[in-house]
Amino acid sequence: MTKEDILNVLKNVIDPDLKKDLVTLKMIKNLEVKDKLIKFDIELTTPACPLKEKIKSDCELHLKKYNSNIKSQINFTSNVMPSNGKSKIKNIKNIIAVSSGKGGVGKSTICSNLAVGLGRLGAKVGLVDADIFGPSIPTMFNCENQQPEIKKINNKNIIVPLTQYGIKLLSMGFLIPNNKAVIWRGPMASSALKQFIIDVEWGDLDYLFVDMPPGTSDIHITLSQNFPISGAIIITTPQKVSLNDVNKSISMYNQKQTEVPILGVIENMSYFSPKELPNKKYYLFGKNGGKKIAKKYNLNLLGEIPIDEEIMNTSDNGFPISLKDSRISKIYKDICQNIARIIAINNSK
């Protein structure tokens, strides 16, 4: 058997998302053929790929069909696909905006857990707290009293982000004392956001999450017009007042001057399940609001997150629940895999 023989066999294995074979996609790396032992790596488009075991089993199946005596050793690596847009920051592959139509829907909590969740799956992740006037990320990551380092590079001040739980972080909350208000007009806040992305030593990142302020503002316009955004995630709760505001967020991202692909909708506070009745769901704020808005705009419903006391406790304690192994962290893991999958599909087009 030659390497060419094995590659011809592996042309029969189709990536379920990208709809092309692994050889055409150049996903087969470090192929070795020695007697009846075949070794190779499969380079995934994201470490969060939910279908990698299916891809592996399909490879093994076709190799066995070709020669029943073959033994295979298949490993996984990953190389996250970058956004097709021309980024001002070459080492950031994908920027993801996390938005909500109104405040109080748990946007920052979800953004924090998505960043941590993708980090735990093996991605290199950063998080910008773009809510200049009401930053929450320092509390969520238990680093309220820390400050980033400033470097001088080519006579320019460059910010070194903090790192917590493997996630690189930047927030106005690191620069302004807790008891001080940021009293700025819109252009100043927009300028700060650009600096938070451009003038920062991020290193190599697969995903940079941007925790947006509620509503539709100068910050949203600045981000969408100055940076190639891989997609926006819309956070809502089931009740009508939240859904009405979500319509405005979706409309903003669909405008020509601020056009950003919407990756999908996450419904927060979807239901409540008592500990003694974990399979019972009480819909305290209404039912299927996220499904209805996703269907209305032909968007993905990325997931539904229940009301859970542990989410509140872990957020207040600065230890995102995605760091734990629990029922809730499993929900976040599934959402993270959905997001990574959709971005990979979009970037392959």
C-alpha cells in the first residue's frame, strides 16, 4: 500500500458539515504507511467539532473495506478557519459579537461561559468587555482588582490583556475603579472599543468574543464597520418585552451599513427545573420565545439555558459554570459546538 492508495480511500470520507471529502479539504496530515499500519492526523476546522468521532469511524470503516487487515491510528489536530474578511488584526481569526436587545437578559453571563466553554474544548479565546459604561466581565472572572500591563512597542502603548481560566480578557472595569462612573459621549466609547481590539497584545486567537452593551448604539456601529465580524449571537429571554427588543437587534445587524451574519439565538431563563424534579420544566417567563424569533428570521436556535441558582452563584463568585462538569455546563458545551460548527461552515464558503 502507498500513501496515494490510502488517500484515494479517504476521498470517500465526507466532512458532514463542509460536504466535501477530507482529502480535498486537505484535512489529512502526517500520513504514514508501514506494512498494514496506517497513521495520520485529521486536522479539524475547530477543536469544538461535535462530529469528530463520526469522521474517525467513517475513516476506519473505509480503510477496513479496502483491506480488512489494516490497523489505523488516527489523531485529531485543529486549525480554526479564519473569517473571510480582511482583519486589521491578522492573528485574530474570528470575532464574535454577543448582543441583546435589552439589558438584564444574562448576556455577559452567557458570553463569559461561551468563551470558557470554547477554551475548554481546546480553542484559543479572548474576550472584550465592550459594555464601556456597565462592565461585568471583571466580576464574572474574579479579577475586579487587577489591572493590565502596558507595553511600549514602536513608541506606541500596547495593552497586555489579563488571562484568567485560559481566557485573555480586557474590560474598562480593569481601568476604572468600581466606584467611578464612565461619563463619556458616544465617540469616546467607540474610540475605546477600537483601542481595546487593535492596541492589544492578543497573541494568536481562534475566537475573540465581544460582549456588547444592550440595545443598538455607536459601539455596535463601530464594531461592525471597522472589523470583519464572523457573526453575532443574539441573547433573549422568552417574554414578549425581550423579544420586541430582539427584533431591533436583528434589524440592526441586517442593515446594509452594519451588515453582520447572525449565527443564531440563545434563549436564557427558558425554564426552571427543581432539584427534586430535574425532568420537570416550569416556564416562568413564557414558552418558546426563542424558537419563535429564530423561526421568524430563519435563524439557528443555538440553545436554551434554564434558570438555575448555580449559574448565579458561580457568576457572582467569579467562576463561570462552564468550568465545572454539570448539567448546565453540558448545555453550554453543546452551544459552543453549534457556534464553532456554524462559523466553520460560513468561513468555508
